[in-house]
Amino acid sequence: MEGKKSQSLSQPRAILVFGAPASGKTTFCEKFSQQFRAPYYNLSEIGASNGFSREKVLYILGLIAKTGQNIILEGELDTEVNREEIKNLLREENYNPSLIWIQTDVNTIKARLKSRLKSVAKAKEVYDTEIAKLEAPSEDEKPIVLSGKHTFETQLSHVLSQLAA
């Protein structure tokens, strides 16, 4: 999976990663992006850092998709409706989107948030707010499920075997 569109007739891939806050999404995305030299975009950060609406973020994603590069995406994927909207946008540009759901146990997530935010109260607030917005995937979505506590090598092996199937 290289970043640039190959000369073959294969579809470019879009790897869509979602999960709870502090589950390991960003770490996985960054390493996967480096491993395959594919651009990584955090759609939530693009919107938040630029004050963009969801519509503008989707417009930018559409422009990115026109490049035909294999891409790794995180953010804006918390609900089934949002995930489906993004997958449909990508399919319109001939992408083959794959969904990865990173699951990590609650205690690990809370410990990571506490360490990151330096506050138990703030960690609880962020966890409660973000978990309330997160929807587990439906059976129809068929995500690749990863543990956020496994090594990247183990995660990579699992993802590659699932993508090949």
C-alpha cells in the first residue's frame, strides 16, 4: 500500500480509524501512515484548528480523495451516519474504504486521559463527553477490530490479514 496511486487498475484504499478517546487511534494511524508512506489526516483536527464546519471538512476530504492516493483517516467517524457519509464520499472517488475500530479497556483509557490531561476531573469529563457521542459499529459495517493495548506489529499483522481476505 503505497501513498501514490499506482498505474494498476486497483482501487486506492482509505483506512478509516475510530474508537474511544485515548484508545490508540492516533498512534496507530501515524505508524501505519509511516509504514506505507500514505498520508494521514485527522479530520477533527482539520476542522477544529481551522474553525471549519463539517461540510467544509468533507469538501476538503473530497479534494484529498481526488488525488487517488491511499490515505489514513481519523476523526469525524464517531457515528454510523458519519462513517457512512465519509465512506460514500470516498466510494464516489473510486476508493475502497476499510473501517478499523480500536478498542481499549476503560481503565487504560482513563489512565491515559489522566496522564495526558493532568487532572482526574478533566479526564472524567472528556471520557464521559466523548463516549456519549461514540456509536459502536453495526454488523453491516464489518470493522476490523483492534486492541489498543497490542503492539503495532500485532495490530499491523491483523489488519493486513483482514485486508487481504
